[in-house]
Amino acid sequence: MVQTLRLRAAGIGDFAAFAKLTSQLGYPVDQTELRANLERILAKDDHAVFIAMDEEGHICGWVHGYTRLLIGAAPTIEVDGMVVDSNYRGQGVGRSLMTALELWAQTRGIVGVSLRSAVQREEAHRFYRGLGYQHVKSQYAFRKLFAYNS
């Protein structure tokens, strides 16, 4: 049980904790690649990455959001990822992380926060609805990967 939760902006030294938590969601990542990605993200002022730590300094969750610019709509923050350590779920960690991201958005004059959640993550859907998020549409996701010769 989290007695005291502390939030702070993420730093490059947090990359190993990011990798561990990301793997818990079923997305194993290469730590070298994750570190490089995190370094690029942290250098951008239109991105925010927050971590939550318990009283012992253990990183128990993170959230990453970025400013999404569209031609036909006001800017919003898109949540690119949010994960809470399975041992800390249901203890307010995710709520605190989302609140931090929402406050960051509001200080930038952003009108709202959007996110995507995989269809099978029903627990996450209940969590987001509990925070006041509304399911606005269902869609298919498409991707085309390019093969590069090294």
C-alpha cells in the first residue's frame, strides 16, 4: 500500500524502470532503444513525462503525453502511454499521474486530453471512465513498417 506518493518529471536515469513497467503491459522493449527514445522525448518541450514514486523511491508508474496538433481542431494532449506497477494498481497512482498530466495541459492552455486504449483492456477503460473520460469512437489502427538495410 502506498503511504506517500511523490510525483516528478522523468529523467534519463529512469529508463530501466520504464522498461520494467512497459514489459508488465506485454510490451517488452530493448533498454538501449528505450533510453534513446526517452532521451529524444525529454528534449521536447511539447512532451511531458511524469513518474510516481512510493515512499522508498521505487518508481511505481509513469505517464507520457504530448501536444497533438490538428489542422481542424484545437490542440489537445495525447496520452502516449501510462502504466502503473501491478503491485500498486488501485491505490491512486494512475489517478495522480493523469492529474499531473491534465494540470500540465491546462497550464499550456490546452483544451483537453485524449488517449487510446486497446479493446481488451477493460480494467483500463473503467479506470479512465472513472476519471471522467468518455469513449468517443471505435476505429481500426493501421500501420505500415519500412524495411531498412543497415
